Amino acid sequence: MHTPVTIVGAGLGGLVLARVLHVHGIPATVYEAEASPTARSQGGMLDIHADSGQPALEAAGLTAGFRALVLEGREATRILDRDGNVLFDEPDDGTGTRPEVQRGELRRLLIESLPDGTVRWGHKVAGVRSLGEGRHEVAFADGTTVAIGLLVGADGAWSRVRPLLSDATPEYTGSSYVETYLFDGDTRHPAAAKAVGGGALMALAPGQGILAHRESGGTLHTYVALTRPREWFAAIDFTDAAAATARIAREFDGWAPELTALITDSDTAPVLRTLNTLPVGHRWDRVPGVTLVGDAAHLAPPNGEGANLAMQDGAELATALATHPGDAEAALAEYEQAMFPRAARAAADGGELYELMFGDDAPHGMVAMFTGAG
């Protein structure tokens, strides 16, 4: 009764989709460009939300496994100004509703919950074309192809599946992150570790900021935020780690040294992460046999919602398919009808959050939001 589902992309959204399908006895195959589950770093901490990510993991039957991954104390949040003054400090008292986990550990949990062979590693998609009547052909970089009846693009910002549905392409937001790591922070970088505290740090000013999180093992994971044009970053040679670090650090001249140490004392080379977005409210007309989840559908600037929305997408799409055996089109329409407005709201809220973080009133706008004064 159920059409096998082909998923492009083994991120959190695609893996939750595959897992919930498996729970309902619906066969799925995931094609992933990466050569293995450990081929690259999987990013930092994720706060898993009670109204999206947590229900998705419950639908996947993985709540206990997820809870075992939670890093206690990491919901603590503090906001500093450029001089290192603490403007807001909220400890993790255990009553929070957004427990923090490492993205890589959550991804590993999802992968290990799937039957062997579900994820086909080393399958980079070169293109996708319609075969008519709701069927599609996926072509891989090695020259092989596969014809399928139900296709889901879970392949992120630069989705190869999206062109089947939409002409939209991601556009640069005007801001980028530069990623750094300090290892064994409490011992080797005590001043920076004290500034970060037990969870998340936001040191903010108009147009820039230093965002950091305490991960497992005392690792301090930092995203240095700068509102600059693409050309400004293009002029920096990131293959020269020392020169790139020095150039980024110059933008924070005069900031408290315990904050700039999160840049200058990095134990890894700085990595540029440009921030791109699809139009707020991005949607498409129903196309038989194909849909999108996660960033492929509704890429937005980082706001704490992306991974949670992707998992919610995957769980809700799988549930819809299970609810409509033999009528995949009804399931896809039902899923999209709920997903479009949900994603639009999250993107709009994220834009407002970004303005509070890096707008003209930073950091005071964020303090007002957390204290309820604004």
C-alpha cells in the first residue's frame, strides 16, 4: 500500500523522516553525498524545542536516547557588552524546556536507529529530472541513476531537488559567521571559559558579535558574527589561518580580551560560514511525487529553529504518509499545507531576532527580550 520513499540528504530532517517511516513500516532509502557518517564535523550544540524537535523525536521512538545525550547545565544564557560587562545572566536551574545536545551525537543516534543499508553513503546527486506521472530520476556524480516514485529533498541550502518545485535560490543575508574552537577551555583558556559561563554566551554590538557555547569536555565553540558584504570576506585568505584570524580579530579591537581570546586563541583554523536565506514564505504549487523538508524548503538565518523545524518536517511528512496509505499525493498536500505557514512564521520571527542581536540597539534589545522589558 505504501510507495517506497527516496530521500536525498542525511541531515537531521532526512534521518527523522526515514526513522518515522521505518516505525510505520514504510520502506525508505537515503542517499548522502558524504562518504561516511564521520566524514566531516557536524556542527555544535542544538537546543531541542518542546513544540517541534522533541515531538519529532517522540514520533521516532527516540525520546529516551535523546534524553541520554542531553548535556546538563547548557541551557544557561548570558549576554555581555563589548567591554565584558554582564548584562543578563540566566543559569540553568533544570526547569528549562530546550535541552541542549551535540548535533553530531543526535545525528549518530538517528543513523543507528535505521536498518543497515538505509543510508547509501558516497552518493552525491548531480541532478534530478521528471519522468512524468509523478516519477523522477536521480543522477549521481559517478554516472549511475535511479528511477523513483516518491522523492523527498532533504539536501539543504543548495538542494538539487528544489528546482523540480521552485525557481528560488538562496541569497546572501549580508552577514557571515567565522567559526573557531578552544579546547579544554577551563584549563587552557580560563578567562575565556569564565566569560562563556556554563552554557551560551552572546557578546553583542551593532553589526557584529561573538557567540559561544560550552560543549562537552570543556570545548568552547564560537561563531564570530560580522555584517559585511561578500567581497569583504572574499578579500581574506582563509587558507592562511594566522592572517585570517588576525584580520577578523581587528574588527573587535577594543573589546574585552577575554572575548577576543575566543578568536585569537583558537585551536583550529577559522572557518567562514556565509549566511544565506530563501524568501520568507517560500512555497510552491503541488508537484506530483516530490516535496522538500528542512533548509531545502525554508532556509533562514540561524535562529535556533532550523534543526527543530527540519525534524518536525520529517516527522510530520512521515506521519502523513502513514495516515494516507495508497494516496501519497494526499499526504504530500497535507504536509505542505501545514509546513508552509509554520516555516514562514519561524523565518519572520528569526528576522526579528537577528535585528535584536545585531541591530542598532544591540545588545540592549536582546536583554529586553529576555527580561520581558521589550
